[in-house]
Amino acid sequence: MVALRSPVTVPPHRVGARRVAAALALLGAVSACACSAQSPGAVNYQPRTRELTVTTVPMLVKEGRTVYPFLATDFASGGVLEGKEVYAFSPSTLTVVEGDTVHFTFVNPEDDEHWFFLPDCTEEEDKESFVLPDCAVRLPGQTRTHATYVARHAGIYPFMCTVVRHVPMMQGQLVVLSPAAVAGRTGRGE
């Protein structure tokens, strides 16, 4: 036969002390988990000033018909490039971190005018991100143009040239990372 033990009874004055001790232990465990789950560098990220140069690059333009004879058909009436020219921004993907100030230098070495336009830039706060009056920067031919942008919100923001014959080919994206995405990174391949 198995003998059953009677449950241990705790004196009433000790029950409160055990509850307080259990609550403190639980609070300590939750705090430790929260601290270890937080990325150590996320809070310490210091926004930087970044210098980015973007160049407008002619890819398939009417002037190229003498070098590439097939372009004559492509640019002709009914051709795949009728009324269009293919330009690009180089680089076409720009990456910064939320809070960074970006000093753009736009280089347009040829004679066609272009625009750097952020179509998602519609909120008043975003409009104020550019030092210029709006989210479109005119890039006259054969010039260097400077603009400043403050990356206020993480996300992927498309940009494009608004010259009709350059749409939809001349486009790219501004990738704004959250500080947590770069926590602990030094930029030296670590």
C-alpha cells in the first residue's frame, strides 16, 4: 500500500513573502528577455550625412542610330521605342538609414533635361524632407545639381524621371533602412 503525504501547509505570514519573491523573479526574467531581444546597436545608431552621386546615363537614344542601325527601326513610327528614349539613373538603387541626411549630387553629362522625382513624397512632412521646395529636382543638361534629403521614414521609395519620353525606363528606388536593420554593423563587412 502506498502512503499519501499530506500537503505542506505554509503559515499565512509566509504566503505574501513567497508571492512577492515569485513576482520579483518573474519581473527579472521578463526584463532580461526584453533586454536581450533588443538589438544593442539599434538605440545607438547615430544618423549620418551621406554623399551620393547619381548620374543620368543614355542607354538607347536616337543619337545611337548611327552606331546601332537596328535602332532606326525601333525609333521609327510603330517601332518598340517610338516616342521614347531609354535613359537610366546610375546607380538606380540608393540605400540610406532612417534619420540620415543625404546630400545628392546629380550629374547630367548630356544635353537632354531630366528630373529626379519621388512620387510617394506627398505628405507634408516628406515634402519638407527635401531642402528644395518639393520632391522633384530639375536636372538641366550638362550640369551638376545638388539637393539634400532627410530620410525620415524607413521604406522603399521609387524615384523616376518625369520627362514623358523617358518613362517608364528611367527609374530607381531609394531604400531607407530602419536603424535596427543596421544595428551592430560597422560598414566594414562585419
